[in-house]
Amino acid sequence: MLLPPELSVSLRVERPLLPVWPRTPPRAPFCFSPSRLRFHRQHEFFEDGDIHRHLYLQDILTNVTEVTERSKVSEFCCHIVGCCQVFDTLEGYEHHYNTLHRNMCSFCKRSFPSGHLLDTHILEWHDSLFQIMAEKQNMYQCLVEGCAEKFKSSKDRKDHLVKVHLYPSDFRFDKPKKAKSSTKHSKPPSKLDVSMPMDVNVETYEQLQVDSMEICPSESMENPTQPVSGPISSLQEKKLYKSRIPSTVCFGQGASRGFKSMKKKV
Amino acid sequence: MWSRRSSRYRPDASGLEELRGRRREQESALRKARRQQQLVSKRLLREDSLVNGDGQAGVDIAAEPLSEQELFVFRQILQLLRDVQRGTEERKTLLSRLRQGLQQKETQQKFVRLEGSMRVLIGLFTSSLANIQMEAARCLHELSHSSDPTVAEACLPATSYLLTYLSGHSVEFTELCLYTLGNLAVESDAVRKQLLPQGIIPALASCIQSPHVAVLEGLGYVLSQLLQAREAPTKIIPLVLDSVLPQHMLRLVSSNLELGMGVAVEFSWCLHYIVCSHVNNVLLISQGIVSTLVLLLLELASMMSKAVTEGLELLICPLLRCLSNLLAEDETEGCKVQIQDERLLVALFLFMQYFLQQHPFLVQECLWLLNNLTADESIFCSAVLTLDLIPALLQLLPCSRMVTLLALTVLCNIAEKGPAYCHQLHQKAVLPSLLSTLALSDGQVVGQSLELLHLLLLHLPEAADDFLSQAGLQALEQHQDNPQLQERVRALRETYFQPAAASPISRASASAAVLPSS
């Protein structure tokens, strides 16, 4: 295509504006009048470009030998005391940390997929003030992001989740608090739903959990390196932080596990 | 995704022909689907050390039906997966084997029909044992990609979890969940009827604040799939516009082009689907979409001369479309878009030059924008002339029908502005090109040529002699029997091309008709 040689986007020169004739309507039988064209989503004008876009979508196939992100490093261990998982990729470790350690309730050792669910859990299960307030007003917040509804009880909330948000009735991260709160008998996160026949055997799981996840209070003060991306304000975070770390609790009848450092870690 | 694309395996010459053939088939299937308004595509994230020269491009590999023996093994695998006494490494290995099997359609179908299979899989997917969870997620992803709707819909019970996990922090896992959601979202109305009340839009609105490129690209993919839905203009786009998503999309489209090209591509298509649905473009305009798009196009145009960027057309196409549609927004809605930056004109011609050979579809998209820029604003008409772009525009006339029509329309836009413009057009040798288009058979193209001729002669009657001397009259007379065109042909002849033997009266009245009306 014949473009003038000096044509460049960076050139910005004042150009003389040619004088414009006043616009008149077209004279019959001629009908042309300049107009801006508008095409709606299904217009055939878009066909070629849309096809191109979809060919791009369909042509993707990752090839593991070419992917540079998944670099292997020499084996290393999870640094959380008591957790003996070993990794040879950073991504593997990251996922492990995020799944098991990042959002873990220090009261009952349950892990949650997000900070939001963890906070809800702590509030509803371990905050005695919550129970008092719940008698007077609706305190059980809907779990779906963007929904501001609150409910009188856990059951009401579950009904809402199922009816309005079409959640499964056995949603793992919405278990009602059990009457017995003693940690010895308290059940691990939602693995015990009887409607799921393949669930983990209670004792086995508890064993697994206690063995691999026990953390001493001082250790659990370690701040995860990645910033929490949720909308929690720093003030709120501080308050919750406090409630996650009970000062005197040590599970397992006082037996110390792993390294129990006396100095507080920042 | 984008980075993986460019490092894709390139087959040798023989494999290349086969690949081309397959691509042609894919293309015609897509065209057919689009005409039926059923254009659906899914994406596959797959690690496959078995990928060889055949480069299976995400197509379901046809396999022999599972024998009874294999089915038995399958059931065994499921049993073993249920048994949590087994160590996690062992279970992970079993899951990997399952995943490889699930790459095949027959296996997928048999798997979802096995009693309890999806519950086992989803149970493992929600496990807090990270590597098991990851492997189960990969299995789910394979299922979501299936072309069999029953297989994909079997994944429905997992959606609440997929959405919950979007607020997690593992990049790879979140990315996988996003692509799985994107594949499911495009599957059917029923799936979206579940995803929307489950809060997919708010979940995406939070997730879009992630700094990770892989997550953002996946998110863009999900959003683009949702926005293409048939019910999107009424059910989905209003929710999206109500959230913080548009502001973030604008930010992501223009930031970080070097690393985030894939991200920019996804979100620019999202913006296109929103804009062309004409739901509430005034809102987007108030958020500064016009200047964002203009600046981005300028940046892309300046990038083109520096490095060959494969796939740039995928980004430019939706951006052009957005701008064109925004310019055409109804004035009564309160917001007439005005663009004053002539550099955009230069950018458009640079794009057309660059893509004319390889991706001609982009030329018509550029010309559409050019039409919308030149229709009302004389500033762009003037700039086309003073920047000496007419020869380039004329070179486009012999291209495809749509390109020819649009180029002629742009020329008409310019000619309509008055004598000064027509004078310049005439100087740049528009007439010879016009004569060639008059020789074409397409009625609409010839009609537009006649309109252009009319405008030229209206403002520049002296051009009539030049037209005649180039055998213009004969070119006109070719069409005098065409019902679509005959009135205009006759009008032109009577006004400008009366034979020399005409009476002085008719001559005089002819020139009177040519004077501009006061």
C-alpha cells in the first residue's frame, strides 16, 4: 500500500482545515448522506474477525516441555513446623501453603479456601460475643460475595444458599457449629458429611491433621508473604489476627511439638 | 496462555499441509456455527508430554470404545480413590492416570455415567491435600472441555466450589478453575442460570484485582465467554456494568502490553461484546473508554514498526470495533462522541498497510472506523487529504466487496464536504479509480460510485469534461437498464453529459442546477 514515506503516528503537526460547505440534504434520485454506521453483535460484518478470534481460542495446546514457568528447584520442605511435605516446584509449594496453612483457624485447625470464609468461621464458631448478639439480631451473613443478606441461624442461611444461590445442600464450607466444642472430639472441616460416602474416616483424618498441621501459637503468628487481596481493612485485620491466636492454647494436653520458640516472631 | 501460544510446536512441511487442511475445516465449521448464532469455543489447558508432531489442537481424540476390561480397571481406580487409607502419593498417581484417560471423549462419557464418580471427583477436588486437589482439578478441566454437553454438565455440582476457589491465592490453581468455569459457562443456558445466582460476577469482580498475569488472562476468558451468551444483553451485561469490572477492564486493556498481551486481548474482546450490545455505552463513555481506546491504538501503531508481533490483529480488531460503535452512539442518549486526534487516522492507515496481505478482514474494520470518523468531522476529511492518504485509499478499491463499498463511502464522506475537498480529490486522480468501479457488476458498488460521481460533479462541474474524455459516458451507459441504477444514471447524464447538439436552454438550465443552493 502506497503510504507517504514520512507517515508516522508520532508526528503531530497543525494542519490547515479545508473550508466546509454547509450540509444539504441529498438531491433525488441520489440518496447518499454521510452517517456513522453502527453494527449490532450478530451482524455479519463481524463474521471474519469472530472466526479469527475463535480459531485462536481453539488452537491452544500447552506443551509442558516449552512451558518455562514450571521450573524445578532442588527439593525443599514446607517450613511450617510439623508439616513434612516436600516440594520440587515453587507452584506446588505455593498451592500447598495456600490450601493448608494460609487460612487456617488456630482454634480448631480447620483450613479454608479463603480469608473471607476463615473470618466467617472464626466469628461464628469461636467468638462468644457473636452468640450473644445472634440472639437479638440476624448475624449469619450469606457466604456469596456481593450478597448482603443476614440470617438468624445457620440453617436459615443454608436454606437461602440453596434456594437463592443454587448452592449444593452439602456445601463443604458451610457446616453448622457442633454442640461439643472440645477439640478432641470436634470434627475436621466438612469431611464428615454423611451424605458423601467416600469421605475420610474420622480418626484417620484427625490423625493426619493433628500430625501434619499442628502449629504452635508463636509459629502461627508468621505473616504469609503474599498480601491478602480481600477488602479487609488493616484495623479489622488486626482485630481478627488477635482472635486467631489464643494466648494460652496448646493442643495435645500440653505436650509440646516441634520447635517451640520462646521469642515472638514478627 | 499467550506465552504458551507463541512457543507452540511447529510441525514440518508434511505436517503443515495437514494442519492447514484441518484449519480450513475448523474455519468452515465456525462460519456455519456463527451463521446459526451458535459460535462456541472452549479452551484447554493441558500438560501433555505425549504431544508429538500431530499437534492435537484441542480436538477430542477419537478412541476405541472402552473395553469391559478397561471399564473394570476404571472402577478399580475409583474404588482406590475413595479409600483414604492409601497414601496421597498413590492417590495422586491414580488421579493422573484418570486424567490421561479423560482426554478421550468415550472415557469421559463412561466416567460421568459411573455411579458416584462425579461425587468422588468433586470430593477430591475439595480436599485440603493440595496435590490431590490439583490433580482432581485437572480432571474436572478435561471434562469441562468436552464437546459432549452431558459430560460438561456433569461438572455442574462443582461450580460453587470453583467460584469459592477464585478468592484463593494459588496462581496455577486459580487459573485452572477459571478456564474450567469459562468452558462451562459457554456450554448452555442452564449452566449460566446456575452460575449467575451463585455469584460469578461478584467473584470475578474481586478476582480481577489479582496482580497475576495468568489469573487475569483466565478471568478475561471467562468473562468473554459469559458476554457472548445469547441472553447477555439482558441478563449479564447489566450486572457487569453495575460492578467494578468495566474500570478494571479499561485499566487492563492498556497496561503492560509487553507482558500482558494475552490479558489485553481477552479484555478487549470483552469490551467489544459489551459495546456492540448497546446496553449502556454512555456509562462506559463516562469512564473514559474513548480516550483509552484512542491512546491504545496509537501505541499499537507505533509498536508495529519496531517489532513483528504475531497476533496483534487479535487485539486491534475488537478495539477498532468498540471505537466505531461508540462513535455511532445515538445522540439522543446524550453523548455524542467526538474524536479530534488526527494521529488516529495515521494509525488506521498503518494498520491497513500492515495487515492487507495476511489478515484482510482487518482492513474492513479499519475502514468502518474511518467512515465513522469522516462522516461528520471535517477535521478527518481534511487530514486525509493533507496527509496525502488518498492514493492509499484508492489502492483499496479493487479489494473485497465490503472493502470497496466502505472505501467508496469514505470518499463520498470527503466529497460531500464541499468544493475544496472535491478539488483535492480530483487532483489525486479519483476519477480513473471511479471509472474502474463503475465497470464492476455489483449493483451496490456501482450505486455508491454513482453517488460519488454525483457529489464530485456537483461541487466541481468542470470535472465532467475529464470524465467524458476517459470514456465515462460509456461506463455510465452500461447500467442504464439496471432498475437499481437507471434513475441515477439518467440524472447524471441529463445534468452533466448532454450531447453537444443540445439546445442552449437545456445547457443553461444544466449549469444552473450545478450551482450550490443558498
